[in-house]
Amino acid sequence: MEKTAFILSQENSIANNFLAEMRSLEVQRDRMRFRKNCERIGEILAYEISKSLEYKTTVIQTPLAQKVCQLIEDQPVLISILRAGIALHGGFSNFYDRADQGFIGAYRAPEIPGEEVKIQLDYVGVPSLENRHIILVDPMLATGSSLVSAYQSLLNYGKPQRIDIAAVIAAQAGVDRIKEAIPEARLWIGDLDPELNEKYYIVPGLGDAGDLSFGPKV
């Protein structure tokens, strides 16, 4: 894949229905449907990423004869940022069902007026990442700060040979930040929005993905 960013919404598909429902204030009242649509986007992005993987020729035995198949050579490591990434992670896990998996606990630190958003990392649970292909999953790519902080923390567990970043909605500022801070990363995005508001939320966006999935937090 030559492009550094794949944007799902650039071509018409059923995915646009799922994205529209996730954004809709009316449909968002149904938490289960929000989570399901997030999972569906994860499955579609997982499929798109699968087209760029390495495959090996394998002969399998059917009940009637042998069949030559092309199978994924190495499973990726799926890593999600809690808690908002759980539903999106589920979509990836449905497709890469043999993948190793990891989780990062990250959230916005209390805001200080006039200062850039700071990200607090409280938990990292991952396998060895040395020379592995990792897919880092977070539904909202706003400023890019949480994903950059998460990736930097992952380097303590080995240097991956490939990094893909998947998000449902991204802001252009977040995409630019990732390209600058992690130039080797490939981005896989459901839809791209133009801007952030004064609180660094994506506009038009869809709101807080974690709250919409699981309810408000204090």
C-alpha cells in the first residue's frame, strides 16, 4: 500500500450507514447499537488491512481433495486503548481471531487552560512486540496525543517491524500529528473530519465514544 492513510468513507459502501448511525444524536441513544456499529467498522477496517499483509501458500486437505490456499503468514498484535477502544477492538478480534492482544489504559489528564492536552497512561499490558506487526486501535483520533503517548510506551516492549493505527473518526490535526511523530505508521480511518473545537474534540465528530458505549464517567 503506497498511501499512508486509508479513508473508508471515500468510497460508497454499507460502512457509510454505520458511520452515519454512530454520528446521529437520535441513534446514539441506543448504546448497544453504537457499540455494534463501532464493532462493524472495526471488522471492515480489519478486512482492508488484511489486503496489505504477507501471505504464504498452504495446502489443506478437504474431505474430497487437496486445495492450495493463501493464508496470512504472521498474525498481528492487536492493541487497544481503554475504555473507548473495546468495541472497535472486538471487530478486529473477530477477524484476527488468532492474534496476540494487548491493552493500554489512557485518558486525558485534567485540563489546564491555555496548555496542550496531556495524556495519562495508567496501564500497559502487552506481549513482546519485538519485530512484530502491531495494530493500534482507538476509535477517535483527535489531537493524536494519546496515540503518540501510547506508541512511545509500547517501545519499552520491543521495536515493532510494522505499525498500523485504526480509528473510526479522525481529525486532520490528529492525522498530521501522527504523520509527524510516527512517520512509519499507516493510518486506517473510517471518516476524516476537518477540525477540533476549543476543548480538542473532533467537529463534527460524534461526541465521547467511551461515554456513548458504556455511559458517562465521573
